[in-house]
Amino acid sequence: MINLREKKVRTIITKSKLPGADYTINPYTGCLHNCVYCYARFMKKFTNHLECWGSFVDIKINAPDLIPQNTAKYQGKVIFLSSVTDAYQPLERKYGLTRRILQKLIPLQPNLCLQTKSDLVLRDIDLLKQFKNCEVGLTITTVDDTLRKEIEPLASPVSNRIMALEKLQKAGIATYVFIGPILPFLTNWRKIVLKTKCFAKYFMFENLNIHGTIWLSVKNWLKIKHPQLLKSYEQIYFTPNDYWQKEARAIRNFCQPLVDYRIYFHH
Ligand code: SF4
């Protein structure tokens, strides 16, 4: 059962600790994309939700009203949507909070950075074009849509995300591909780069992290869908090894002559 709750909040633009972002905006708490590896599940604790991650969303219905007008405070500052939800998750079709937030942000002219797993972002091309500095990233963790259904059940199919990149680029919007998290033995990042390099300005790579309750979720999924990989994952994460160093080296060797790239690996 999905628990949806409309909620009024007091603030919507928050200072960011993420590299490269000054502020973040999260129009929703919770995310129906329900990715098996979601790093944002720690939000349950902060928002007193007892339900499973992916089965609740708080809809911040007054979020657009909280964007201040007539201020130069955000001009040239990077505002990132979204850090702990997907601003284009399925509910956005009905609620349009992200769209109304963008409308309010245009006069403030921040450097806008959007990252999503949904082709719904195409709906807002007309608004995105009105930002002098705007980047849109599509997250792609696999080119295999069977695997995508396992790990990101309600996010857009991979082919739609690639099509979205192409359309955004044709509309003159800067695009990047976020390849992350890289799932050992499953994410074929070479294929992702080759399939999308014509539509992206640069690539970002991130490894799978298993802190907090993420490991429990990933482990349960592996047990059911890929039991033969469980031991290998345990070796990577719970014994000393250089798996991610080797992976980073392979990415550098592959990308150097081909595309602009950034690696964000945490061991
Ligand atoms: S799209 Fe992002 S926030 Fe939403 S479930 Fe997936 S990883 Fe979490």
C-alpha cells in the first residue's frame, strides 16, 4: 500500500553539503521510484516514517509558494533538484510541484542542476530553456531494462532516459549522465557511455555504497534475483580488497580518450 500525504512545510530551499551544489530543493519526501540501492532511505528516520522506503511520499504542497521573489541571493548559486527524492517521480505528473518551483526560480536565475531517472523532465523543457545556466543529468545504472525493472521499478525505462537526453540536448540544454551507483558485475558502464556519449557533455561515476540500511535492501534483492553474486558482494564490501581502485582505473583508461568524466568513489 502506498501512503501519500499532502503536507505544508516551512522551508524548501536548503543549504547543501553536496559537492558542487550550494542549495537543494526536495519537493517531496520519499520516492516512488523505489530503487533497491536508494541512499535516501535514511530520510525515514528524520521524518518519522515507519513504512518501507518507496511506499510513502509526503507531498510538500506549498513548496512553490516558499520560493522567495525579488532576491539576488540565489543568482549564480547552484541549486540542485533533488538530493533525497526524484523531482520527476510519478506523482509529479499530478502535482506539478517541480514545474511550479521552476517557474518561481526563473526570475532568480540560479545555476540550475536537475538530476532524474524520469523522462517527465521533457515536459519542462520550455522552462529549463529560460535559465541562463542549466544542466540536466539523467541517471543510468544499466542498459538492461529487465535489470532496471528489478532495481528501479517505477523509474523510466532506460530507452526513454536516453531519448530524454537526446531531446534535451537538441533543445540546447546541457546534459550529463550520472552512472551510479555502479553495481558490481551488473552495471556495464562501458555500454552506457557508448550508447549516450553523443548526448552528454560529461559523465559522472559513483560506486555502490552500502551504509545504513542500504545493505539490507541490496542483500535481500541479491538473494532473490542474483544469489550467485551474494558471496562476491560480501567479499567486496566486507574483506580488504582493491575492487573499486581497479574499477576506477578501468573507467579512467576507457573514458580518457573518449569523454569528459568525473569519478566519485567512496570506499
Ligand atoms: S530515484 Fe533517487 S531518491 Fe528516488 S528511490 Fe531512486 S535513488 Fe532514491
